Amino acid sequence: MKIKHPLRLTLLSVFVLLFSTVIVMSIIQIINSDDYSSVDHLKMIKIKAERGNIYTYDYQLLAVTSTSYELRFDGTYLDATESELYNLASDLSDIFLDRSKDDYLSDLIKAKNKQYFLLKRNASLTQIEDLKKISFYKKPLNGGLIIKQYSTRHKPNKNSASRTIGDLFKDSALPIYGLEYSYNSELMGVDGRQLVLHEPGLDRSINSSDNISPNSGQDLITTIELSYQDILEQAVLRQLEKFKADFGTAILMEVNTGQIKAITNLQKTNFNTYAETYNFGIVYPLEPGSTFKLASVMAYLEDFNGSLDDTVDCKNGNYKFPGAPIFTADSEPLGVVSLKELFAYSSNIGVGRLITKYYGDTPKDFINRIYEFGIGNRSKIDLNKVPKPKIKFPDDKSWSGISLPWMSYGYG
């Protein structure tokens, strides 16, 4: 057969070849530069860094990022010999250890002309790292292999200390409160970036000198001890259920170091159960109650060179402070007892009479001593939204004759 107009056909072929070469060279040039905007389907995407874990003092998990992977295959990009597919199937079988190489080979053949064929669900990070080492994955556009990453944040101990540990917004993974918020910059790591060829429902990774691998976040080791946490939580829960209270909080501190070993905050829900819904112990401004008696006794010991053997008359557990509208009643009807005893029995009357006797004429001295203890300062605990304590001063309009005794045992 004789070809008509051979010169015209030759020129046309040369033109198509040159035009294609120019396009390919332009794409390669763009890939090797920062100007990806001129190619519609070529873009740089963010690769999220793996968030660091939160642990107890002895490395038991409090919060962990669970990462899983899917492996899919773009059969429309199938550019492999039968031998290469067979080797790929063998590698997949060796890496995932769940199916034979014949099963994987059958799937790879089925995937022909399919763009997003599922090969493996819930693959581990180790398996994915092994996959990236095989020769097939090093082909252009990873030979059509597509890795999808899915991350979720979990608390293995569920509701326990959950408000202290913190949470993340599900849509943005930004921290809301707790340790997740306070240490976000350390936990979040540094995101990477990856050049991809984007199509609907599909991103093909492209090797580029501008790609940056993500750096995982640091782990956070807390002072929390799970055995104490469980004991504290159960103790608070029993009292809440016994008295049908709306909420309760407790913080367990190691006296020698100041380390928080356990913290629980339980509130009644609409279902008449109790759950951690608000960090009352940290952010809720509330009268300290009997815990303040320690500061009052310490002030007396410091300012008046007192002794735990000093005695106070607790008036048999029933006494009306001057100016008070009602009587103060103790749970134990104590008489004249030592400072050590009245503290052990948590006598409101005993502490109130002690402080009134020694600071009644100079209440500012008592308040100043309290501030010297640091009680008037905002807590340095590493959680957000910690309020500044409000301690009444004798110059305040709300100060009255009963302010000093009531304040001494944590009220007023």
C-alpha cells in the first residue's frame, strides 16, 4: 500500500512529538520548582505529624493517637509487566501475612481499569514502612499504589481524669482544654508536605525535592498514678451517690514534691450517673472549706511561735461568734483540746477561736501571712483557665466582724 502525502504525515508526527515533549518538560520543570499553580491537578498537600502520647509517671497510656492505613491500587495507571505484578503480589503477601500471593495477584488483575481498588485495610505503620521499601513502590507515582492514613485520639482509661488530660476538636484536631491544650506545641509535632497529582477521590504522591517528611510530636510524661486515680475516683463517687450531690472534686498531692498523683471531677448527668464534664478542682472558683484550716494553723505557728500542744476551748461543739447570725456547730463536741486534736477533728470552732484570739486586732497580719504562703496567687498548675483566688481584705466593704473567724476555716 502506498502512503499518500508522506512528507505531510512526517511533519505532523514530528510536530506532535515536539509538542508532547514540551508539555512533559514543562511539567517536570514545574515539579522541580515551587510553582505548582499552573498545573490544575498538581498541588502540595499537608502531611499531618503524628501527635505525641500522654503517659502516667510510669509510662501507662493516658492519651494515644491510633493511626491506621489503607492500601489501594489505581489500576488505570497499570504500567507493569506480568513478572512485576507477580513480584508485587509476593511482597504484599510477605508484608501483610494475611493472604497468599495468588490471592493478591488475583486482586491486582481485578483492579485493572479500576481507580481506587482496596488491597488492604487497617495496615500498621511498620507494614507501610516495609511496603515503601519494595521496588514496585519506587516506580513513578508509586506504581499506582495509594496509601491513605487515618488517625484518631483515644483515652484507654475512658472517662478517668479526662478533663485534666484534655480533648481535641474532631474536625480540626485542635486542642480544647487540659494537658492537650497546655502542651499542644510539644505534642503536635511538625507537619510535612507532599507533592501530589490530584484527581477526585485520589491523590498520587510524586517524588519532589520540595517534599518534607513530618516530625512526630513529643510524648508527655505526667505525675498521674493510675492506682491512686482509681481509688480517688471511687471514693468521690461513693460520697456523691450517698449524698446525691450535684458534683464533687478531689486532688491528691504528694506533699514532699507537690506532684499531683490523682485528680477527679465528677458531675451528675441528665441520666443520674456521674461523669467528668468539667474540671471543678482547677477552674471552678469555690470556697476552700476545711482545707484552709491548714493555712490558718500554719499562720499561727509562724507568727506566734506556737506549738501543736497549745490548747483551745472548742465550747463542746456549739458556739456563736460575735456578730454571727447563727451558731457554728462542730461534728464532734470537743472541749479544751490541743491544737493537734482540734485539727485532727477539723473543728471550725477551734480554728475560728484560735485565729480570732491572736489576729482579732490585726486581721491584716493574718491576710498578709496567707499571701506570703502564696495562696493568694494564681496556681502554677499547667492547665488553662485557672482563676486567681479572691481573698477578702479588712479594707473591703464586705468585711465584717465574722469575716476573720469564718475565713479561718474556709468560708465567708
